[in-house]
Amino acid sequence: MPERKGARVRILVVLPLYGGSLPIGRYCTAALRQLGHLVEVFEAPDFYPTYKALKGLKVGTDRLQYLENSYLQVVSQAVLAKVETFEPDLVLAQAQAPLSIQALKRLKRDGVTTAMWFVEDFRLFTYWKGFAPYYDCFAVIQREEIFEELQAIGVQNALYLPLAAHPEVHKPLELSVAEQRKFGSDVSFMGAGYANRRVAFRELIRHDFKLWGTEWEGDSVLEPYVQMDGARVSSEDCVKIFNATRVNINLHSSVQAKDLVTGGDFINPRTFEIAACRAFQLVDRRSLMPGAFSEDELATFGSMEELQDKIAHYLANAEERTAIAQRGQARVLGEHTYAARMQTLLDFVAERLPGWPMARATVQAAEGLPPELAGDIAALLDRLALPAGTSFEDLVWAIRQQQGKLGELDTAVLFLDEWRKLYDKKGGQQA
Amino acid sequence: MTAYLVIQLARFGDLVQTKRLVLSLCAEPDSEVHLCLDESLAPLARLLYPSVQVHPVVAHGTALARLSAGEQARLLLEKNVPAFRELAAIPFTRVYNLNFSPLNYRLAALFEPSLVRGHVWQSGQETVGQWSRLAMRWSSMRRLGLNIADFWAWHHPSPVPAAEVNPPAQGRGKGLGVVMAGRESRRSLPPKVLAGLVTGLLDLRPELQKGGCLTLLGSAAEVHAARQLVRELPTRHARLVRNLCGATDWSGLVETVGELDLVLTPDTGTMHLAAHLGVPVLATFLSSAWCFETGPYGLGHLALQANLECAPCLESQACPSQAGGQVACLSPFAAPGLLRYLSTQETSHLPPGLTVFASDTDGLGLTFTALAGPDTQADLREHFRTFLSEHLGAGQGEPSAVLHELAERLYTERDWLVPDLESSASRLNGFSSEIDDNLSIAAC
């Protein structure tokens, strides 16, 4: 388990309603918990079916927009209510998190620290310009140009924070024969059917080739290679595909098909995920790659010709594939995990925002208790995967996160917490 | 055997006012009723409800609040964990969680939410049932009010009749008892005003002196006020005084109150105890106290209710009409006309600002009828009670514009759109647990 540096803090992770940043938000949540922080999650996806239902109304555009905006305001208010109750040290919003500008202003007014990890291409998803100034910290997956633009609109605390892998999910697997048969091939690609990929992959069909993912419809050449009828592939199955494939193709997406290999800047999550699985990939070169991997840790290509040559080469050289994959995995596990990213983010917040996190008057959960009760509390902390030094307040929140009816000790701790609040208000004194 | 749990974590008076619900549960065939309450009230609960199993917990804590955080934790956990374990092990059919308090919500975490009525804990979220939500809404119309004992009792589909809850009031021969003060000091008469009323009562009703004593009741905190009262009384009455403030345990209090002819009291736990025992009460209701909400339960009691336009007020808010450091609604209690009224029953003598109410019961529960003085809300209250009776399936009234307006004001979209286990339809269906899916005619 990664070690936490700095104070244990309370973090509210606000997930997006849906989309690619959703699994990343979940990995961040798990990583922050691994680091020993108290994390509460705003489950925005639970609100998405209602949002979608509005689109089924068949009403005028104006009316629909009004309803959608109103609903998103309600969701935003729900985030604020959560903040009010949980009192986090940091609200960490994922890209597309449902936080309105009004809500962000309110958080700022209330002194709640906010950060966004904008895991999108800033050139395509330009709405960041409207929202970024309202966050205390804004982390991005690109460098230079966006930093200048962020500074121009008043964002002082911008951080380059590349994507990563989550080793608890992205890991080498022992596949059954049936799984190997289902998910395996010489060459495969797992991802959405962007314009450049549709053209590029036509050149790969002479191999034992499988295409996984969505949005491949209407391409008569590629359609026979699309697996599972183009259904969305779960994170678990993605990992099986990476593990089962000899050469995983990783071509960064582009909305245009003029240049198939674009040579862009950011590194996609698949790069880190395949590497973490100790699987072999051929990935198109990106300008930010040298900072993340050395040349012998990733096999790369800069053109379709080079890709073709290297597929042939690496299919014929299993040992080379294995060696590169092993080095790539070691690098990812050492530096490019979500736990490492979250630590970097928290260090950045602490460095840029003096006095963060604000000190809380805390009492350790087992402080002042006789040995038997202290032992019971220790067992409770253990059951909730909390460290021994957890504060009473954090223990209360961890208990509150549990589902269903609670045990007698859990209930008694919640009861004690409310009792203290009640009698403190009435002028009781506490040492 | 069907086991029921009532969680009542509030004070003395609230415990007594839980009686109608407790009796209703006890009246069910083959039932076993349990009561969870603060440990300080456990001996009293055993006296009030001998057939009920009592589960004391540490909930109150004014004294404990001075301890260190560690000591508090030790004390509460050492006592509450075993008590909670015991509660969690009993297969309750229903849990009535009565108080709108964070402590009640947390305690509900021990039970499946579907079993809990009132204040529910659902995986970390506090939720409140429809009946309690409705009460929150009508609490903005306090002049109408529903007695809290009836509010709690109506968590049950068919509580025992109100008239059967307490015995009709009848004097017991040991004279007048005077309760010095309640928890809310503004609701109590100061010693000087109280002395005038006591003197008048003793002079007007000599039978109250037959017992040979004037009993002063209260906690140790009221000892000083009791001495002040004695100083204000004429010697002929002062020599009768038996000052029991702070001198009785629960059984002593029950025994003492049970022997009295009349209890003169503000809105206190002892007032409810007297009503429970069937001892006549003459209650003084002023400031935030409103007899329709918490008046003495049963037949044969009187309430002297302050009726200024601002009544009932909020105890936490300063009285805007305060005079001489006292709330404005206190003055009628000091007016000579009050004693004249009590001696003659002549309405014209009653000072302005007071209404004399006599306790009564109807199909819903306890109510009061004005004997003297205005009751400007009587008609509207009648409609309100009809509205509630219809909601509870306890009666039917004639359709009227006022009833319609009440329905519009007291029902919200939440009740109508998302009916829950406490909605009127569910109630009329006997609180079936499968109600969510099978509630509507369409689903039948």
C-alpha cells in the first residue's frame, strides 16, 4: 500500500454523470483511500437516468434546455448539501463533474478548497475556459500552451498531472483457455472508433486482428473484426484483452483522418493501463512521452509504415515483447499510479494554498477509553480499514458510509457523536 | 409474540405523554412492548408502565457534559453498547422512534429502516415519515395543534380511545399541590404571582385545606423559588406548606401526587403525571405553552391559557411586549379578576388575555372546550381535526372550503407523488409492508 505523506484529509470526490472520466474518478477514489484519506463520493451517475429521461419528453428545445439546466442545478445543490454535511478539506471534481458556477462560487465563499482534474484534451473540450477560474487548483494532462491560457484567464494554480494506471485493476492475469480464446489475438485494439483509427486499422486486418469497443458501426471493412457487436467493454474485460493480446495497438484518437498518427502531446490512460498489466503495446509517439517512459520501456511508432514493421517484428520476437513489457510495468508501478497522482495533487494543493488543510480540533477515536473499549474501537477501525490514529470525527464518517443496519458499537459511536454535539451546544465543557 | 419498541429519548413529561401509544401497543393480542429511554427515567417508566420492558440508555447529559471527552466516551459506550446489543437482538415487528432528535436518528441505525416509524436512518441518511412531516407543517399553525400524546399514538393504526388513556380526574383528599416550575422558566408563574393564585384557591375552596397540607413540588433547582413562595404566602397558608422540592424520588413523587386533590402547575412532567394518575389539574399555560399541544390528558382538567395574539410564542425568542422583565402574557395571571372568576365562574370577571379551557376528548384524541374567554380558532380547529381524522381514517367530515384549503396547505407534492409507508393510503391499508408496490388501485 502506498504511504501517505502529510496529514490525513477529508476529500469529497465529485464524479461525472457518465463518460470516460468516470472510471478515472473511481480510481482516484480508491487511490485516495489507499493513501489513508477519508473519502466521500458524490455518485453523480445515480442522477444520470433522470437527466436522460428529460430527453424523452419530445418537447420544444427551449423547454428541454430549461428542464436540463434546472435539473443540473438541483444536482449541483446536492453536491453543496454533501459538502455542508461532510465538511471536506478538498472537493475533487472530475472532468464533467456536475458543479455549476453558482455552486463553485458558493464553495469559494464558504472557504471550501476545490480542485479539478481535467482529464480531457483542452483543444477539443474548450468549456474549461468558463469553469477553470472558479477552482482553486486545476490539474491538466497537457503542458505549456494550456498553462499560458490558464494563466491568461486568472488560474494561478495549474498542475500538469498525466493519467495513470490503477494496479489493483490493471494487472497481469492468469486467463483460462476459454478466456484466452475469447479475448486473445495476435493484434488488437480496444477503444472507440475515432476517424483516424477507422482508416488506420484497415491496414491491420491482414493479421489475426480483433477490434474491441464502441462506435465502429458503418465501417464495412472493419465491422467483421469488431467483437461483442461493438458493445461497451467493461474495465475487467479490457484488462483481459490487454493480457490476452500479443501486440496491443494503442493509437491516440483524432477527430480527423488526414494524419492518422497525430504526434499529439498528452498520453492516454490506455498507455499506462496496458503497461501496468505487463502486456505489450505499440503506441504512437507523443510529445509528453519522454517524461513518462524511457525508450526501452515502451515500443512506439511514428507512422503507419513504422507500425506495420514493428507489428511484424514484435510478433516474431516474444522475448523482446516480454522484456519491454516488464520494464514498462515497473515504471508504471513505480511512478504512474493513481495513488502517485493523488499524492502529487495533494502536495500541490498544500504547497499552493498556505494553511491547507485547516487544522481540526480532533480527538483520537480510542482516546481516554479503558483497554477493553479501546480494543473494540481498534477492531472497528480495522474492519473499516482505517488506521489506528484515526480521529473520532473520521471514524464517525466512515461508519456513516456503511449501508444497511449497523451493529451496536457502530451505532453507539454515532450516538456519542451526536450527544457531544447536542451537549456542546448547550454549553457543556469538554477537555 | 409480537415485539414492539418505542424509543422515547426526551424528558419526564414526554415519557408520560407516550402513554396512549404504549397502551395501544399493549392492547394488541400477544404483544410484548419495549421502551427505550434515558436511564434517569427508567424507574419512573417501570412505575408508569409495569408491563413494559424498559431499556435504559445514556441519552441525557447535562451533568456528563462537564466531563472530559474521553470520560464521556467511556461512560456512553460502556453503558450504551450493551443496551444497543440487547435491542438489536430482539426481533421487533415495529420500532416507533418518536423524537425529532439526532440521537433518535442514530439509534434507529440498529434496525431495518422498513421496521421504523417516525424518524428513520437509511444507510447514513436521516429520513422522516409522512405523518411526522405532516406534523412539521401543521406546527406552523400552533393555535390549532394536536396533542403530542395523540400525535405519537397515531403512529399506530388504531390507538385506544382517548377517554380510556387516563382515569377521569378525581380529588384524593390531601389538598393542593403546587408545581414550582417547569424546564422552561418563562412558562412558569413567578413566586409572587403564584402566591396570589394559591392564596385565592385555598381561600375559595376550603376543601383544599382539609388534607392539612400545601405540597410544593419540583426539583432541587426549585428549592429557592419554593422558599420565595412561602415568604409570599399569608401565615395561615404558609404553615401548611410541605416543601418536597428536590426531596422525592420517582416513587415518592408518584405517591405524593396520587394523593392530592388538585395540582396547580405550569406545563410540566408532574402535570402529566397527575393526569396519568387521575388527579385534577389546574394548569397555567403561557408563553410557549399551548394546551392543545401539551395540555393535561384526560377528563376533568382545566387550563388557564394565555391567549394574547402572539401566543404561543417561541421560548428562544425575546418577548417583544415584555414589561418589567416579564413576558406580557403573565399579567392576566396576576389580575384580581382571575380569582374572582375562579370563585364565581362568572365569565365577565375573567381578565382579558386569558381563556379557561376544560379538557375533553373526541375521536382524534384530547381537546379542550372554552368555558370562559375567547377561543377565536375554535371553528378552524374543528375543521383541522376533521382533516386529520380523515387523513387517519378516524372519521369523516362534511366537505367544505376550509377542509379543502387545509388539504392544499398541509399536503405537499412529496405526499402525493411519492407516498411512503406512513402515507394515509398505507395507514388505511394497515401499514402493509409491501405497500410501496401494492398501494394503488391500479396495482391491485
